[in-house]
Amino acid sequence: MTIRALLASVAISGLLAFAPPALAETDPLAATGVWSIPERSQARTPPMGWNSWNAFRTEVDEAKVLGAARIMVDSGLSALGYTYVNIDDGWWLRRRQADGRLEIRTGIFPSAQVDGQDSSFRAYTDTLHAMGLKAGIYTDIGRNACSQAYDLHSPNLPEGTRAEREIGLSGHVDQDIGLYFGEWGFDYIKVDACGINVYGPDNPLTRDHDYTAVPPLIDQAAINRTDVPAVRALYGEVAEALARHNPDGDYILAICNWGSADVRSWGKDIGHMWRTSGDITPTWTRMLHNFDSASTRALYAKPGAWNDPDILFIGHGEFDQDHLTEARSHFSLWAMINAPLLISYDLRQAPQSLMDIWGNADIVRLNQDAGGHQGVIAYASDDVQIIVKTLANGKKAVALFNRGLGETQVTLTAAQLKFADGAPVQLRNLWDQTNATFTDATSFTLAPRQTLVFEAAGERQLADGVYLSEIPGDVNVAVDGVVAPEPDPVVHRMRNAWGETRGSGERPTYTGWGGAQADATPYDQALRVGGQGFDTGIGVLTNSRLEI
């Protein structure tokens, strides 16, 4: 038995043997002998599908959505796992005051018009289900949605009195979830958080557009001014309603509070996926920003619970058909960190070059690997990163990522893959299908913004087991020792995503600094004990508890 295995055996068996039941109930550091994250039947691999937002924003309609769904089926994307077809903001008309029921904007979803009856999405979801797909819908945790603050030009905003325009979940959680899943037949829900963030009494928007003033629970600029327990409790109420109305467990809860309220620490306990950052935009530096917000969180993601750096922006801006290197990098990175893969493009107009990216079965396979292990950063810098992901078949996936604007040389070592020195390592390039073999180390020249992705096979360093940092999906950080959540300073600081450079600059405020890390300390330093360095290990703070 190795020292690692021996220590793990002693530590785990000792904790289970000597922690009295009463102590386990009161002491968060006491061993419980159980895996505390809910064992969910859905999202055992990251959800895949299509979302309307980046393609159409609020100007979505039934023809556009079903057109995308048909392409997904006919092109073979659905056979690869692209299953969910998700309507984002823009579908609702009003909340009827007589009984609180939501009404659908039937002008853009004509199948929802039912003569002599309430509007219903049932015909629409039945159509998707008949195609072998699943249906997703959008709402907000508060009274009002994001479009009512940020898309005021939209023709598809909720209409009517102040109360009729309050189409969010606040005060209607059980009613709305029952409607969406029980009556209308949806399978997935994205729950935004603008309703508890932007409609404060001091915001002129609230007065000018006659919204109910709601003191913000989230302050995106200051974690210490965010009511973390209250935000968690609101999403917990939604999770409970979903469980009541879906006894078979066939649903997805996507938490969309943009990395705020320390969701990094509790998202896995409440939802199937949680946003780790603000919205993505079709720019390289914003993609870096969103990627960084999730890439160091491998120990917080696992089957049934995934970090979500936002939907894909492939097909737009710096990821369009004229920027295929950037588009492939975007897709490769999301696949390597087990991000949900949600296309957001008008698929009716998609060129084959983009379809080939979304349809790369080998890259999709890495994302959907049954092991559920998010890739771990094996080499970290602001210029180049090497990300290694353990696969269920015992092989490794490795991405070599050039973040910069210049050509660069990247050396890959067997040690970074946790393979033995002196033994051959076989590489298969998953973009061009070429093969190579090396011993100890090999080098590659990467073009600006290029990402190379390989499947690697070789003799393991640890012949009779795996290091815990190789299998983050099998490690639950039940308690991570963070006393006061702090913003993560290693997230890329891009210019304002919406084009202006007012103020003193963009400062990411996503908490997670000090959280548990694979192969690094909680504060992004090399692992060292008593002056001795270690390439492999779990970095945790005092007063942490891991479940394995």
C-alpha cells in the first residue's frame, strides 16, 4: 500500500470510528460517514443543448427555437448529447392578478394559444419531446427579470400594471414551478437573480418604470454587503419546489446569480449547475475572464453539480467563422473544465465550419466523460496554461492553451500528466486526429490564442491507485475553512465588457479565494510542507473537511 493510500485509509477509518453521532450533528468538522451532496439522477455529466439568449436576446419566438431544435436533430448534434432546448428571457406576457397565473406571449409562441383555455406551453414541449429533446425555461428569483432592467427597448417585455409585470418567482415559487414542470412539461429551469439585485429603492430605474422597490440582497461589488444566507435560502426554496413537482428527479436547476453570494461554496448543494461569473460576451478577454472564474474550482464540481462559466458564444464576434482558432479554444476550454455546453446561435444560419466545432465528437466526449472530473491546471501562468483531466478509461485529456497574442513554445512533461518518467506516452490530437509518442517531455508551437487538445495514454506514476488531485469529482469539499469569503484576484481583469472605461477598472468580485485547490495551495501557491515541495496534493485551509 502506498503512503498516500495508507494515510487516506487511516484518516478516513479513524474519523468514522471515533466521531460520535451527536458530535457529527453539531460539529461541521466531525466525520459523518456519508456523502453529503444530493445524489441527483440528472446532470451526471454536464448538460448540453441550446439556449436562445446569445442568439436572439428577448426577440425570441417559436419558429426560431423549433428551427434550432430541428437542426440539432437533423445534423446529429442531439445524438452527441445536445438535448436541452432552452428559452431564455422574453417569453412572458403578464401575471394574471385574479389567480397569479403566468400568461404566455402567444404572438411569438402561437402554439401556446388554446381556444377557450389558458395559454399553455404544453403543445410546444410535446413537440420537443417528440423530437427526442428536452425543454428548458427561464425565470428570476425576484419579482422582475433582467430584461426589465437591461433590455428596455425590447418589444417582448412583460406588460400591464406593476403587479402584472412581476413575472418572477417571488411570492409564487410553488405555483410557478408547478406550472412549468407539472402542467407545461418543462425539464430544465434557469433562475436569474436581477430581481434581488437591481431594483433597489435608490435606483432611478425602479421609480422611472414603476417597479416595486426591493432592497438588494446581492451587491456585486462587495461580498460583505451581500446577504449570502438569504440568497442561498431563496434558491433552496426553488430546489424544494422542483423536488415536489418532479418526484422522478427528471429536472435541471441552473442557478444564475453570476458568481455572487459565494455560490461557489453552496451551489453544489442546491442546484445542478451555477454560474461562476457575470455574462459572457463575444470577446477574447471576456472569455478568459469567465474561464478563469471556473477553472480553479475543480474540487467543487462533480456528477450532478457543475461550475458554469456561461453559455457558449461560438459564432459571434471574436468566435465567429472568421475566428476559428478562437472558437476552437473557447469550445476546448469549456469541455476540459466540464462546463455545460449550451450553443447559443441561430443554427438555421450556421456554417459548416461552426457545426464542425460543436460536433467534434472527441471533444464532446471529454466533456461528457463518465468520471466527472473537471480538468486541473497543471501549469499556471497568465500566458500559457496546461490543463489535465482524468478520464474514466484511465487515460488523460490534456489541453495546451496559449492565452496570448504571440506564437509560443509549450513543453508538456510526463510528470504533468502524472505519468512515469522513462516510459512512452501516446498522444492523439483531438482536433486533427494525428498521433505522436514521447518520453519524459515534448514541445509544441502554439499559434496566438490556440488550444491543442490531446488524449494521452501512458504508465502511471502511481501504479496501484490515483492521487486525490487527479479525481476531483470524487472529492467533496464539505467545509473549506474559509471564514470570510474574499474575491478571487487571479480571474482575468478585462476592460468593461460593454465597451466603456469609466471609473477605475473592472475588478472581479467572485468569491473563492482561499477555497480548496487541487495541486496548489488555497492561495494559488506551490504546495510545500516543511520546506519540501510537492507536485501533487490537495491544498486546504485549517478547519476544512473533505469527503472522499
